Amino acid sequence: MNPIGQSLGTNLVEQLAPRVLTPAFGFWAGGLLALWTSGYGRTWATGLAALPTVLQLLLLAAVLMLVAASAVIAEHLTLPVLRLLEGYWPGRLGAPLRKRTVRRRERIERSLQELTAKAFHGEAGPEDERLRAIAEQRLFDLPAEASSAMPTRLGNILRAAEDRPRARYGLDPVLCWPHLWLSLDKEPQEELTLARKGLDDAARLWLWCLLFAVWTPWSWWAPLVTLLGCPAVYYGAMLARARAYGLLMQSVFDLYRRRVYRGLRWPPPADAAGEPAAGQEVTTYLWRGIAPPGMRFATEDED
């Protein structure tokens, strides 16, 4: 093979490999197995074996392209799938579940108050301490405000992580995130990228498990993959990765939020007590472009 053809072939393999070697490959391989076990696959295999070698290679290339294309489509569907699993549903579809979330938080708070009172009076035992730790973790995964409650556990974990910078520092995480992200060093950016990638990968795996049900007409075990795989991915991987991503996002605000002020040439708050009010002013400025009366931006000499 000439050097140009070899280079093109190598580049094609390098581009296709990350797309092919994904859960999409498992989806199509599982579908092929379902077809094979149903009897249709054996008939097709006999027909394919009779084809010329060139046609077989072209068919193999077409199959690989199909797998790669489906993987790309799944990547584009990752955000909508995450939004669906978070509970961003149309209308008031999730209203009953949001109310349940609020009631659940109230129950946990009452339980935690009782356990804390027992500990204060020296009446708490090892089991009480264990229950108290569990209650604190469950409370940590829920938004503090009833208006922020989401209908799903995934949505509540991510919403609670988004609400903490707003409550502590007055900074809206959605509006401030682009400015904060661009001011970060390479290492925290890489950590956040990896954490978000882990969450996105879990969402795509959940999607492929759901889509595996399309093979049901050819295999009795295909719906089992969906019924067992989707909950396993959701509770076994997605919630933990969402929690890890939320903690990293919160840590970035804890450690680097002052860079937003510096990047905007905005006077930083003098102390922690004035930080929520200052953060709300920054949020208003980013949203509406309105600075407080008498606001004086820092000059380059003052940075």
C-alpha cells in the first residue's frame, strides 16, 4: 500500500475506533445474537457466505459505519436523555413527584433533628450515629428550597449541587459557569471534564439499554436487558457519578469563585457576610447587564 493510502486508512481507523468500540457495538452485537438465536440469522449467514469476498468486506464496512453513526446519534441525544432523567418534563407532569420530594425532605429533617437531640443529650448509640450519617447524606442530595425540588433522584442531586453556590455566594451557577470555566487552570478543567464524561457515558449506556427492547420480537431475553439494565445503570452508576460531578462543581465555586470577580474587574466582597449580596449583584449584571448605582470597575493598574 502506498504511504498516502496507508495514512488515510490509519486515520480512518483512529476516527472510527472510538465510535465503534462503545455501547453501540454491544447494542448491535446483541441484536445480531437475538436474530441468530431466532433462526433468521442462520438463513442470512448462509446467504452472506455465498457472496463474493469483496461484497462481504463492503458489507462489513457498512456495518461498522452503521455502528459508528448510531454512536454519534447517541452522543447528540445524551443531553436530552439526561434532562429527561432529571425530571424536566412538560407541563405539570412531575408535580406529584416534586411534592413527594418536598415531603421526603421534611421527614428526613424531622428524623435528623430527633437524632441530633439524642446525641446532644448523650442518648445516641452506634445505630443512631449510623442513621444520622445516612440522613445527612440523603438531605445533602436534596435541594434546600421546595421550589427547587425535582421529581427524580438524579434531578435532585444535580439541582442541589447547583443551588449550593447560589445559597452560599449569591452566584447563579448557570450564568457564572462560562466565566468561571474559562478562568480555571488546566487541572481542574480536566477533572471536571472527566467527571462530566462519566455522567454522560452512564446516560448513553442507559439509553442503549432502553433501546435494546427493540429486539424483543426476535428474542425473549431482549426485554430483560432493558428491565434489568436501565435500573442497574441508573442506581449503580448514574447517581454516583452525578454526585461526584456535583461535588466537583461545588468545589470549583468554593476555591475559584473570586476569579469571576477578577475577570469582570468587579470589586470582590470584603468579607464572607457580604458575599451573598455581592454575588447576587454579579448575577444580575451577567443576566441583565445592570450594575449597581455608583459601581466602579477596577482598571488594569488595580488588578
